[in-house]
Amino acid sequence: METATSWSLGGLIILFSIIVTIIVIVIIAFLVWWLIKKSKGQPSQKPKVDESLEIAKERYTKGEISKEEFEQMKKTLS
């Protein structure tokens, strides 16, 4: 025959396991969110170089910089 305390203990164990499961799910969700945010926050460096080279080309075609300056920028960026 079971007593009231054994039922209470069983209920606490079930409650504790539910709370632990929820905590684990929240931690996993946070880690997934953090990894996605981190991967989107750090773009590779190549697009910045390409963007800089495009800006230099535009400045050269507009006549803002000389051919020598453009070639030097191109050499530096490559």
C-alpha cells in the first residue's frame, strides 16, 4: 500500500524532469540562435575587397583619380 508521501515524491520527480527538459530545450534553442546570429554577423573579407575595387573603378572612370593612383589601389587591394 502506498502512502501520500510516495505519491508526492513521484509527482516531484515528474515535475523536476519536466523542468529539466524545458531548460535543456531553451539552452539548445539559444545555442542555435546564437550560432545563426554569429554566422550572419561575420561576412567574408572578399566582398569588401571587391566593393573597394569597384569604388576605385568608379572614381577612375569619373576622373577623380589618375591611372597611376588607380593602378596603385588595384595593386594594394589584390
